[in-house]
Amino acid sequence: MNNKQSTAPEAVNDFDQLNRDWYIDKAVQILVFLGGISAIIFIIGIFVFISKEGLGFLLGDFSFKEFFFSPNWRPTSENKVTYGILALIAGTASVTGLAMLIAIPFSLGAAIFIAEFATGKTREFLKITVELLAAIPSVVWGFIGLAMMNPLIIDLFDVPVGLNVLNAGIILGLMAAPIMTSIAEDALKAVPDRYREAAEAMGATRWQVIYKVVLPAAKNGLLGAVLLGVGRGFGETMAVLMATGHAINIPTSVFDSVRALTATIAAELGETAVGSSHYQALFTIGISLFVITFIINLVADLVVRGVKKG
Amino acid sequence: MFEATQINRKNLGREKLSRIVLGGMTAILILPVILILGTLIYKGAPVVSFDFLFTSPTNGMTAGGIFPALLGTILLVIVALLASVPLGVAAAIYLSEYAPDNWFTRTINLAIINLAGVPSIVHALFGLGAFVIFFRFGTSILAASLTLAIMTLPVVIVATRESLQAVPMAFREACWNMGATRWQTIRRIVLPNAVTGILTGVILEVSRTAGETAPIMFTGAVFFLPFLPQGVFDQTMALSLHLFVVSTQVPEMPEAVPYGVALVLIGLVLLMNSVSIALRMYLRGKKKW
């Protein structure tokens, strides 16, 4: 494969050089392969290390039923310590649910507008704006919930506390929407133009093209975008820590304060002794979060891949 | 003869309606955020000054500046980049130049998606369990930066892989035909043609790293330090955590201070993103193939 026909006097040196190049090439190949598998190593590493820290709790007098179905999270109670995360699950679910109720229709609408209606400069401007909005850090969103949304909700709805499901849901919705918009827009752009042209040639209006041709063709990609948005909202920490009110509560209305799974870890881990059962319980919540987001991402990936095969 | 029929009119009406509704939805998504950013600037700008950026907080953080937090964030970002950029570029080179299209490569891609999707607080738990406790780095800049590096690794990998794949195959084939090895081709042909694209990814990573809070809370960043960090095994303050602290943990905080901190943080992040976008557009304009 390498050049063997060199007849110059330094042919031997040349050969050494080729040998060296070959070894360097092999060494690099091994190095980049290690880089390539690093992502797998880290995912396994994350699972192994959080399991290692949480294992004591799971192997102790862990009760599956109490952990997942008791609404009493009382890690520092003096009478009876209980670790039940049902209320925290309800907190996370209510906030993520409300956020998705806001984010899904609006981000899909925005994605369709940007991909199918907007043209030229408008399109470019909207795309860049969406990208910049997606970059706003979660702690800033939390601060917005705390400093701006909180008084606004108290004023508008005449409630005593503005840090609640509504606040966190809106914040999380605004936060997840740009990401969902840009993934959904990519999915719409992946539909070949010849589909649109064929439909237009039949006399379809723009909306008919979108509704009857583009949306069905991009269905899986859009579903993937929604799932990734759900995953994002579900795992969000700082914004929900600051905007939910952080009260353990199974909400009965959007004006109830709640507490999320992620926020509980963030708020309590600093105060626990390494290796204590409280510490291990928080890691067990971490394991649950990891497993659930892993499943969401896996399903999203399978759904999106489905579109590429078809 | 070419007069629109009733059905035509109905369909055209629907098209107009859909355009207005969808455009309205886009506006509803974007306008409140622009309003919020405007408020941030309006309330935060009076606080932000040269002194605010370059002096230490005083009076239990209710007065003074944010220098230790700003410096801490810069240190965290630099150390995180030193770890993640070489690793991320190597991974992207493997995926773009070597990896065959099989189940193993798909597994790697799935791992990358998952690494980006794992909640930041879980990354924090991992950083605590692995770097702080197992590798005995303690709560330090090193532990926090490595946690951030792993969390933001997908950003570098994805951006680099995209810019490597944008280099036309013909460039590589021409080089191979000259007898160059794979690595020589990558180093002399592929990487130089992709370097600006990689840079946009790195800048995006800077922005992500600077904004993250949860992963550094238990691994190296602290609420307050009376002195500046002296090395990577010291703890540090950080801008993102500082915003959390001044807006939730300090009683009798003047209202303007957290607005100022938020403005600096968001300014830093959006500036980085804008630079990255500008670079990408410049690159698109310049592309010769």
C-alpha cells in the first residue's frame, strides 16, 4: 500500500520513515478509539458510581413500597425517619406536565412556522433567537421565577405564595421550548423538498402540504423532539429548586407549592454526612432519575431512528 | 374562469389562518423572554460596573463585587476545557474517520445522547462519588471541572464530528492517493479544514460550562470564600452558584445585587453563543466547496 518504488539513495531511511509513520498511525488509531469509547465508559461509570454510593440503602431495610409509594419524605425526623418519594414524584410530574402542556404545542407551532412559513432574514433571525434562548442557564431561569414570576403570580391571582406549580411549570416550559423547537425544526427540514413540491404541483395550499404531507413524514422526529423535551424538563434542577417553593406536597391545584426529585438532592445533599442513610437515599433518587432519563433517551433514539429507516 | 371556487377560498383562508396562528405561537414563545431579558438589563445594569466585576463581596455578600466568583467560573471553564476538548476531538475523529457503521458505533452514539440527557444533578452525584470521594480530589476545582467536562463532552463531540464530516471525501482520497497514512491525512487535511467548526463547538461548550450550577455544588464550588483559589485542589466560588446564593440564601440582600449577578452571567453566556453563531455564519459564507 505504501510507496515501494522509491529509488533515491536514501531509500533505506525512507523505509524507516514509512515504518515510523505506520506506527504513529496505529498509535493514533488506538488513541482516538479510546476517545470514542469514552462516552460509553462515562455512562457506565456514572451508573456504577451512583449505585456504589446508594447501594447501602438499597441493601439495608429498603422497602420498595415505602420508597416509591409513601408521600412522607422525613429524612431528619426525630421520631421516625421515613424515605418516601411519592410526593417528590408528584412534584416533578406536575411541574413537568404543566411545562409540557405549554411547551409542546408552542414549540411545535414555532418549529412549523420557522421551517415552513418563514423565509430569508426572518427565518435566520428566528433560528438564531431560538438558539440563544436555549442557552440561558437554568439558574438564571430559577432567578427569573423567584424575582419576576413570583410577585407577578401573587398580584395576578391574589394568592399568598407565587412559588408553585404554575410558576415552575411556566419557567420550565419557556426553558424547554427553544430546545424542542430546534430539534422539531430539524425533523421538519429532514423531510425531502420533493415531497412538498409534489404536493404543491397537485394544487395543495401551503397548509395542506404541511398538514397532509410534511407532518406525517416528520412524525417520528417530532415525537423524538417531544421526548427529549420531557427528559430535559424532568431532569432540570436549579430552576425547579428555586421556583417551586420547595414544599413537600402532593399538589391539588397549580397554586400549590411542591418539591421536585432533582431539587431535593440539590437542597439536601450538602447537609448530609457521606455514607449516612439520608445520603444513600438521595443517591437512590439519583439512580431512579438516571434510569428514567436513560429510558426516555433510549425510546427517543429508537423513535427517531425509525424515521430514518422508513 | 380562473375565479377561486368556494373550496379554493376555504383552503386559502385556512392557509392564512394557519400562518397567523403559527406565527403568533412563535411570537408568544419569544416575546416574553425578550421582555424578561429587558427587565434583567434594566434592573441589573445600574449595579454592574468595573468595581462590581473586579472587587470581592463585602458585608456578607450584600455589597462589593463578584470578582472571586467571576475568576472561579473562568478557572472552572479552563480546566474543564483542558480535559474535554482533547477527549471530545479524539472521540469525534474516531466517529467521523474510523468508526464502521455497526451496532458498536450506534452504541457509542447512544451513549453520547445519554450523556447529554442525564440530569445535571445526577452528574453532580457522579462527580461527588467518583472524583471527590473515590479519586480523593476532595471538593476542588479539579473535581468540579472534571464533572463539568464529562457533562459537556457531547457538545464538543457533536460539533467536531459535524465539522469533520463536512470536509469532502475527495480531499481525503486525494491525500491517501499520495501515500499518506490515515493520521497524516487527518492532521494535514481534515483537521485544518475543520478547525473553525471545532472552535464554534468549543465556544458553545464554554457557554454551557459557565452556566451550569448543579454539577459544581457538591464537587468544588462553595457559597463564599474569603480568599482566591491558589491551585486546582482548592475550592472556589462560581458565578452561577453565586447567583443562587445571593438570590436565595442571604437575608436582607439588596434587590439589585442578584439582578447584577444574573446580568453578568447571562451576558457572558449569550456573548459566547453569539460569537459561536457569528463564527459559524462567517464559515458558511467562506466555504469554498
